[in-house]
Amino acid sequence: MNRRLFLLHSLLFVTSCTATQVSNSVAIDRITKIRFAITDGNTLEKLKEDYDLFRVALAEILEIEVDLVPLKNQVSGAIELKQGQVDLVLTGPSEYVIARSRTNAVPVVVITRPNYYSIIAVPPNSEIKTVADLRGKTIAMSDVGSTSGHLGPTQMLIEAGLDPKTDVKIQMLGDEGSVAALQKGEVDAWAGSTSDYQEILQGKFPKIAQSSLLPGDVFVAGSSLEPAIVEFIRSRMIQDQNKLIQAISARKSKYRGSTLKLVQDSDYDLIRKAYQAIGQDDFITK
């Protein structure tokens, strides 16, 4: 490409980008506020405690009012997106997969979690040394649909050649209940998040396996937001991510060291496979 053509190409590119930015800015001017929800907080008081600093930062970078909206439960975000009751939802990987299958929701950006793994641990002096050794054993997990406390460990069982429905006995006992069951010797193994393992079990209960890094949480936009607005939000969030990460990690330590980036939907296939393996295809089927 000669210099003249290169300059022409560059000019056209800049013009196109400028036109897109103007179009997006015009689009955002057509809405008065964004209704924002988070799937891990179901009361307005809790939302404000954990996410108000982030809400303020998001409103500042978008230059538009952002309201926090409480959800009834973790999976109701998909319903409220579909019904147009919220515009933007921060979801976990499990809820993201459900929202994608049941709504016209569009992934905006993913917020990575640098220390997001599933761990399988056993009692001291256990004869269980590998995941494959869990055949015929009882394993305590957290809550149904939990990424790190259910679906991640389920995928680990599958990768070890075990059928989670027939080869092991899984007890869903919640975060505290599953840890207590391991500590009391009521189960053969425990599966849960890295944070729970490090804070409660490390040093006393050996880790026999750790998953690959789990996919991050996702900001998802509903069909109430037109594509130009979604693109505006995406570009602003990525551009000003340092401010947003600082705000969200001030109250939620799991996001320390996180980054915002474009969503690769295929990263969430392991969640889909885990749902299929436990016979819950209806969660991810339209």
C-alpha cells in the first residue's frame, strides 16, 4: 500500500470511528437512566453496601443516571431482563448461560476473576489421592448452579471419567454446610471455591485437584437497550476500566486484580456441559 492509499485508508477509518462514537453518543442521549442489577445481592440495602461505589463510577463514565435494582433471587435476572424490568445485570457464569439461552440478552463485557477456581479436598490421611478415586464416594458441594461449588467440580468429575449422576454421591449442603460435613468426617471429599478453601481448609485438608481457571462474571444487557447503546456502554467500560475495577474491588475483594474485556461465549461451554451432565438441560434450553 503506497503512502497516499495508506493516508486515505487511515482517514476513512478515523471518520468511521468518529461517526460511530457520535451515533453512540446520540443513542445514549435517548435514555434517561440505566436500571442495574447484580445476581449475588437480593436486597437493596446489601446492593448499596457492596456496589454503590461501582454504581457511582459507572454513572460517571457513562454520564447517565444508574439505579440499583434488587433481584428476587440469583436466576431471576434472566426473567427481569426478558421482561424489560432491568437494563444491565452483572451475572455469574451459571446465570449468564441461563440468560443467554432464555432471553435476547447481549453480553457487554466480562470481568475476570484471577483466583477463580474449584478445589476438591479430602480429610487428612485419606486414601483418596485423585479425582478418579472418588468413584463410589460421597462428596459435599455448595449450592445447585454455583459455578465454583457445583458446576466447576462437576466438570472436574467428568474430566476424570466419572458420571456425576451415578459414580459418586453428591450432597448439596451450601457453603457452610459442605465445609462442616468435611470437618466432621461425614463425607469423603469436599468441593468448593478457592477462597473458601484458602480461608477455612488449607493446611488441614489436602487438596487433590484444582480446576482450570473458571470463566469470569458477565455484564449482560437486555433487549431494552438498543445495539448502539450497548456498544457505547461496552466501549466506555473497557476504556475506563481502571476506575470501575477500583470501585468494585473496594467492597468485593474477589475482583481485585480483575480486568474488563470482550466476552468469548465459548469460554462458558464448560458450564453448559456440566448442566447437561447432571440432567439439567432445561436450564440452558430455550
